[in-house]
Amino acid sequence: MTADALPRDADAVARVLTGQLYDPDFNKCDACLWQTNPQELLPVPNVSKIDIDLLLGVDHPRDVLRANTEQFSRGLPANNALLWGARGMGKSSLVKAVHGAVGGVKLIEIQREDLASIGALLNLLRGEEARFLLFCDDLSFDGDDTAYKSLKAVLDGGVEGRPENVLFYATSNRRHLMPRDMIENERQTGVNPAEAVEEKVSLSDRFGIWLGFHACDQDTYLAIIRGYCDRYGVDISDADLRAQAIEWQATRGSRSGRVAWQFFVDLAGRMGVLLK
């Protein structure tokens, strides 16, 4: 590591040089970000999330994930979960909303590019009294990427076994975490095509829960916006909301929970309503 790559904080520099991991006080934070330079957990004072009751059109995934997380929070058996499907339909929002609704679990977000260091993170969490939900958003693998091997060790447990106080949730636009054309290319060009595909595709099989998210219809899209209006006190007639929301949707060329929120933010701004 070069001098330029060292962090400026003196304590952080010392941890890099000695290989010491920063051990936060988990009694004082409900969420952290895992970073690798240096390897430490950074407390997140306020998690960016919305109320779970505002997540419409995802009733089944919401109920399944909430029940699974509640089991885990009580020390009961629970499964790792993969939330996959259409963009902007609330996959990552659901993970954060469930964390906020259930309580008793610490949320730790890890970036996909940092998965190679996940073993160090697990060693830090192993033995802690708190229970931890590891969360990786927009998980996918391309080309010769080998980071999936580190994740397999987490999902399978490896020799040491996954710590009983750690659960892993991930979101992805891809059910098998890799593009379809890459799967087909493996089948056609691999020395042993079946094994080459199985090695990578089988990663998603290691998630005990698969939750699919699909594009919403127009009624759901409008209901999502109406829910935001009611919650934040935006007074608009159903006719005006429908006309404006459909026009907004047409300019975006798509319908989703994210598009609904973006329209609502614009609407609230134009009507002078603060979102608190």
C-alpha cells in the first residue's frame, strides 16, 4: 500500500499498519457500512428507508422476508434470501424497511466489490451478542469474476460454519446472478460446459429463499403514489393525480415503485410540501 492510499485519520492508519479491525459499539448503532481500506465498520446514524406499509404491490415478498427476519431476530432458524427481478420495484427498499420494522437486528451493508473480504467481516462478527443482517445490493457477476467463490463460503458456511448470528440478504436484477448470454456462452465454449455453468449458476441455489419482483400495473403504480400523498399530506384529487402520474410515467417509458416515488417527490415539491 502506498502512502497516498493510507487514510488520513491517525487511528485508521494504525489499524491498516497493524492489521487491526475496528470494533464498533453495536449497542450504539443499528446499521453499519463495511469498508476495506482500512477494514472497518462505519456506523450509519440514520438508515435511508421508507415505512414498510408504503411498499405496495409486493405483499408476498414483504410477508415472507419479514417473517424470516423475525425468526432470525428471536434466535430461531432462518434462511439467507435473494430478492431478484424488475428494476425499481423495491427490492433494496424492502430489506431496509423490514430491518426497521422488525428491530433487534443490526444491518451491515457490504459492496459487491468487497465480497473478497467477507471472511474478515465474519471473523469480526463471530462471537458478538448482537445478530447481524449482511446486505449486498445489486449483486451480479460477469466474465471471469471470482468473487462469487467468497460468497459461496458464506452461504455454505465453509469449514468453520457461518456464524449463527449472521444472515445474508442480497438483491439482484438476475435470478441466477449472471447474464443469460454468459450462461449460454459457458455451455457452448467450456471444456466441460455442464460443470462450468453449474459452478456459477448454483450460487443462487444456496439462498434458501428466492423472492421475485415484477413490474407493477397501472393501478398499483397509482396506488403507491396515493399512499405517499396520504402519508405526507399532499392534497390532490384522484383525477389530477391520475392525469399527472400517467403523463410522468409516459415520459419515463416505464412504471415502477421508483418511478412512482420520483413523481411524488416532484409533486410534493411543486405543492410546497416538505417530506419529513
